[in-house]
Amino acid sequence: MWTPFSEARVQRRVGLGVVAAALVALTVVLGIGGGDADEASMWISAISAFVSLCAFVADLLRGPADDRSSADRRQRAADELAEVVETQWAAEARLRRLQDPEPLNVRWSRVGPPLADHGHNVRRGLPLPAPRDGDQRLDRIVQTFRALPAGRLVVLGDPGAGKTILAVQFVLGTLAARRPGDPVPVLFPLASWDPRAAGLREWLAERLTAEYRPLAAVGGDRTLARELLDAGLVLPVLDGFDEIAEPLRGEALRCLNAELDDRLPTLLTCRYADWYRAVRDGDVLTAAEVVRLRPLDLATARTYLDRTARSDSDGSTVWTPALDAPSAPLTEVLASPLMVALARTVYGDTSRDPAELVDTGRFPTAGHIEEHLLDAFVPAAFAGAGGTWRPEAAHQWLRRLARELASGRPGATRTWRLAWWELPAAMPRALGVLGPAVLAVVATASLLVPLAVWGNGVVGTWDSSLSAMLNLAGDLVGLCFGLALLLPDTAETPQGPRHLARMALKLTAAVTVLAMVVGLLAPPLIGFRIGTVIDSGLAWFFNGCAFGLVLSMVFAAAGLPRRPLPLGLPWAGTPSGPGTARVLGTAVALTGLAAYGLVGEVLPAVTCFVAGLLLYLAGLRRGERVPTQHASPAAVLSGFRKGLLRGFVTCTLIGVSASAVVGGITGAFAAYEIHSAPLPTEGEVIGQWRVEELDEGVRSVRSTGSFEGELLTRDGSAIPLAVKKGAWITRDWPDGQPFNQQVRIQKASEGWVVVLDGLPRADAHNLVLALPYRARLWLAYRPVADVIRDTMALPVSVGVLIGVIGGCASGVYRALNIPSDMMRAASPQNTLRTDRSATLVRGAIAAVLTGGVCLLLISVLGSGGPLGTLHTELWVPVGTSALALSAWGRMGPARVWLALSGRTPWRVMGFLEEAHRRGVLRQSGAHYEFRHLRLQQRLAATSDADNTGARPEPSPSS
């Protein structure tokens, strides 16, 4: 729908767009024309174009104000909630075959005191209507509830009596009859409610915001979920009162009576025996009608089983022989709707004969038949045509998953909820840290290694394969420490000043240990150097450790947790969002191509092109939505601004402080070694070098013969770099200038230099490192304060660099670290795919923005400056390492571990989806659950009897 041009907002945007386009065009023309005369004009135009573009983008992304009233906003939220709930449970009803051909005819009967309140309170003085034929049927549950003056109904039943099925039918029936303004029935499993920790309304609001993320939007001092509850727009269907811990049931009843009112009707289900004990020890639910589900009679069960089985020409079915003369145990079992449904599935395969169930020798009790049906259900469910996994293999994996639940929740009675992003929790704690760290190192190495080998010096390279392995091993160690101790556990973990202070102390403790080890083993006698320096293998390892710690600190400052939630796509909630994402992706990709065509820089061009391509591809899909409060561009920009400020301040303060600690400790060790070791005497020859003292006490060493080396010219440095001929570092400078003469090395204002005849002075840092130890001591001798100052200068500079790069990364990750909207989750698989797209886009954008900052630093400092190529080496892993800190990234190591240990197949998500399609699991938004608690408990019990060692995955059936 077009917005009229007469609106001031449209006119303002058109004007800003025209001005910005004109200034950009002028800048391009002046830039192409070149010349000193046009330089000032070009810079003025460039700055003006940048300001105009920023103003245009800011105005474009400023969303219109929400002028709807609070009542309209609540009504719209309730309608959207009703739509989602209906979609969710209608799909679940189809999978459970509730309408195939029709729901099982479960009946109930009213229950009076002492399990229910006084009839006068229940009916509020109204006469009890005379019962009619069919009133107490499953399909009349909605009408029965609507007839209750207080709007409170308690449904009791034995295990497997059909309480949850009735709750589902009630939700769907109520939604079918719902009119605008009516409350929305929402099913809440009560197992997670602790009435001591949270009141009923508080807990309901928490569950609504957790399951239906848009309801977490805050208006005033209340969430939208709490507003719906207080306005009477939610009808809680509280399923499984018996799953609350028994000591808490009395308190739970007191909370229900205290917080329920006419604006909060409710339907509650519970096992009969548990309700009896709760009421006996506490109180009834005030003004609530109580009904009890009756066991099925044999005629009802027979009718249902016969109607769901194939009929012969004479009208008989496979069930006819067994039900013509049923045994007493079979009659007892078929009184349970759950067992009837299991029997339908197990004997739906014509290869099985239900007549075996009347064999009292094999099945002497009802319990034996129930165990048989529970054990045979999973293989029977997976035995249909088109299956990918063998029934025996599927049964084995589901038993192990059920056992993981039982081992993780001792004594638990609730039905397990499986979230794919929580599967990594099944790994041992050490592997839970090591797996993502390995993935981060592999992702980073996959880019840094090719750049080091074929990048023509764009990043520093290693002198050997061993040094590369030691450096990457150090990265791994640093990342493992950071992931285990620096990152918050979850997104809900408080991340205020106290968390940052603890993180700073932990990081400082880690670098203190690292600095002490370096000081003991290899004290920096002549200070630190990064990039253009020839280091030993040990130095490569310690550099890697420090690098991993730095990355972990950046991610911790950005708020990335160890256990992340699935991400959503910020543009998924608006009609024009995907198109905008594609336009931005195209612009970024074209910027990369233009950068390569104009300046010939490969790495920035490739980074921009890949980031643009990922953004464009992500824009082709809407994916899972994000919560409403994060969906607008203004919210994303606000998150970026806050993250940028937080990241810059945090990373700078911690980076500079920790770097100063490293410099101070290593400098102290270096000063001690320099001043405690016996020095050579002047004129002494050490190897091929003579130690000398020049005027004004300047120490130097002079070669006793000709020394063969090369001078390497560096961008951003006033003097070349001197190295020994054939040193590995010359591979990045094939055009070095060779020399072969007597040389002198001494300390100068610009550092350690080598003096050559007929050639300019050159940086001699690498030559000093190659000197014999005593000759190096002679040169390094200087006051203690100078030693410590020299060792602290570079680390402090690195700390400032970390702050700049970490601030950009933190801004991006804060802005785009938006969880998926579980309210509209189509399926767990769709949530996984959306998280993968969002993770790749987030990492690519972080790399582009931090890369832009690095390019500015390179233009100022030069790639041959004192920081070497550190900015580039930080730029790449900021985008790649964070892949391992996403839910999708953590799923990779978990999938490998679970498959190798025999707990799941390799394609675990496909397996869970097939289990859902075959009715073994049920889906609740982005989660899976076992179909019934009895099934889960039986699978866990049979798994405990099996060998729990790792087994190879059985091959899929053909």
C-alpha cells in the first residue's frame, strides 16, 4: 500500500535521498578526476555525502508510532495468540489421529464433596440442569464448561484415561467457538510450576513469554502476557496437577484459590488419586466443578478398534477373535484410552495378530499386556512404508533419549520436552567446552591459513608447520578457558557491572599465569613485537593462548552465552523486511566488487561480497520471527548503539588493564634477568660478534666478518626491516634488497637498528633475537624502568586495538543476537534453519564492520607498523569464531558425540521429525515431547537394562 506523497515523512525522505545521491555522485566525479586542486572539494563532498546518507538511513529506519490503544493492542495480541494455538494443536490432533475416524468416546461423571466444593458455590444458587443423553461425552466438554457460572472445571482420571486428549479437544473446541473478545485457551503443563517461587499469574506470564515470545513486549511495568491475563483474555488449561511435587500441591491449591477470579477461568486436569490426597491434606478448588473420566467399557473399545481396522466381507476384523472372548486382563487393559490407542497402532500391522493378547499364559496380568503394548509401540510406529530407520534402531535411540531424561531429572514425573538447542547439554562438560572451541579454531584456520600462505602478507605467516600447529593449539587453549569461565551461561544470566568485574578478574588471572610462564621461559629482553618477527615455537603457542583469550573477552562483552537460544531474522516480522535485506545484501556485494576494481584489495572485497551474498540469500526466506520489541529497524540500531558503547568501554578497559599486567610481569622478569646475569666485558668476542660501547654509553655489537642479509621495505614504516638471508619471513617480501658486509647493531631512538655502509639504517629486531644469548644481554642492558616501559608499550597498544575492534563486534552481536519467536515456530527444523541463516549473516556483518575499522587502522599505521597484521588477524576470527557460539554451531559437535556414543543417529533432527510424524513424539512449537509419560517411563526403564556402551549406528532400512 502506497503512502501519499503529501505526507511530510515521505517528502522528507525523498529530499534526503536526492541530496545524498547528488553528493555521492559528486564525490565519485571528483575522486575520478583527481588532482590536488580537487582534493579539498572531494573530502568536503565525501563528508557531506556520508552525513546525508546517515540522516536518510536514520529517518528511513525510524518506524511509525503505534497509535493503537492498549485495548486494541491486547485484542490483536489475543487474536494472534488464538491463531497460533489453534495451528499448533490442530496439527498435533492430526498426528494423534484424533479425528480418524473420530475421537474415542470417553465419558465422565460428576464428582461431589469432598473432592469438590459445595454445590451452591459451584452453581452460585442456580439449579443443576437435568442430565441429557450424551451430555457427558468428550465432544460436549466445551458446552459443559461454558455452562459453569464460575468458569472452573477439574478433570480427574487414572493414568492413560485421556486427560491430555480431553484438554486438547477442549482447546480446539473452545477456539472453534471463540468470538473476538473471548479468552484464548492455552495449555500449560503444570510440571514446571513451583508455587513457592512464583504465584500463579506470575508463572503463567513467564510461560507465555517463554513459549510465545511476542508476549514478552513490555508496556509500562507489565509484559503483554500479564496484560492479557489481567484483562481476562487467556483461559489457562492447566494440564497435570499431579506432576507438581507432592509437598507443593497444598501450596499450589492455595495459590489457585487466591489468584483465580471471574476474569481468569480455568480447566485443570489431575490423576484421581493425587487429587484425592491433595484435597484431603489441603483444600478444594473453590467453586470448581469436578468430573471424573470413566474407564471405557468393552463395547466402546471394541467399536473403536473395529472401526479403525480393515473389515472383511463378513464384517469381521482382525480384532474379532480376541474381542469375542476377551480375557480378564485384556478387558482391564482396554478400559484405558491410552492402551486402546497403542493397541490400534501395534496391531495395525497385518503381520501381528491381537489374538495373542488373550493368552493368559503369556500375559497373566493387565500389567504384562500394558508393558507388551508399550514395548511394541515404537517398532510398530516405525514399521510403516517409507521409513528411513529400522524399527529396532529407532526403538534403541528413543530408549536412550528417554534414559538421558531420567538420568538428568532423578525422580521426575513430567513429560520430557526436547529442544534441539539443548542437546549439547548431553555431552560431558569438558566436551561441551572443547567441541565449540575446536569448531571455532577450525573455522578460523580455514580462512587464516590460506591467507597466510597465499595472501601476500595480508596476515602474518608461520615459519613452519609445527609453529602453525602450536599457534592454533594455543588458540584452542585460550578459547577453552574463555568459553568455560568468561562467557555468561545463558542469555538470562545477569550481565551487569558485577559480571563484567568478575570477567575482568578471571581474564587478569589467566593472563597473569600466562605472563609468568613467558617470563620464566622466554623473558622479552628487548620488548615485544607482533607480525614481522621471527619467533620460536613456544612464542607461537603463547601468542595463540593470548589470542584465544582476547576473542573470548570480545564475545563475553558482546553478551554471547555458552548456551545460546536459536536466533531469528530481524526482518521476518515485516512485509517489506525480506526485500530490504535483499537490497542491502546486493549493495554490500557490489561494494565488495567496487572495492576490488578501484583499489585491488582482495580480502576486503571478498569479505564484502560473501557477506552481501549471505545477506541476500537470507533475505529470500522469512524464517522464524523475532519478538515484537526486536522487530523494528530502530530496535536493531538501538541494540547496535548500546552494544558498541558497552563493547568499546569494556574491551578497552579490560584489554588495556590485562595487557598492562602482561607487560609489567614479563618486563619484571626481563629486568631481573638482564641485571642479575653476568655481562660480557667490552671488546669480548661472542661467536661472530664483538661487543662494544660507543659514545655516550650506547651499547652495540659488530660482526667480525661479513654478514649476509636482506632489507625488506614495509608500508607504514620509515625504515626497512633487516633479516638474515633465507629467513622464512622473506617469503612475504620477494623483492628484498640483499646485503653482504660487516654490520653494527645498536640501540637508537627508533629502537634496535643495524648500521650498514652505503645503505639506510634498518630495523634490527629480528637480528637481535638471532644473536648469541650473552651478546643479546649486552645489548639489552638498560635501566629497569626502560625495560618495563619497552615491554608494556606494545601490549597497551594492543589493548586499545582490542577495544576498537571489540566495540564493533559487540555492537553487531548485541544488535543481531535476537532469539527466535517461539510463538510462531513452524517446526524445530525451521527454527534450526533460521538460526543457521541468522548466525552466518551475523558473523558476516561483524566481519565487514570490524574489517572496515581495521582498514582505517592499516591506512594510519600501515601493515608494517608496530602492530604488524594483528588487526587483520583479529578481523577474520571475529566473524568465524562466533559461529561456534550459536545454537546451530554447538549442535555440530553435539551431533558427532551423540552419534559416536550410540545415543542418536547422525541425522538426529530428521529422526526426531519422523518420530513426531509417526506419533511417538508430539510437537509443541520448537520442542518435542514424548507422547505420554507412561511411554517415556517405559522406554527409560528398558534402556536401563541394556548395555549403555557406544554402538555403531545401525544402517537404515532400504
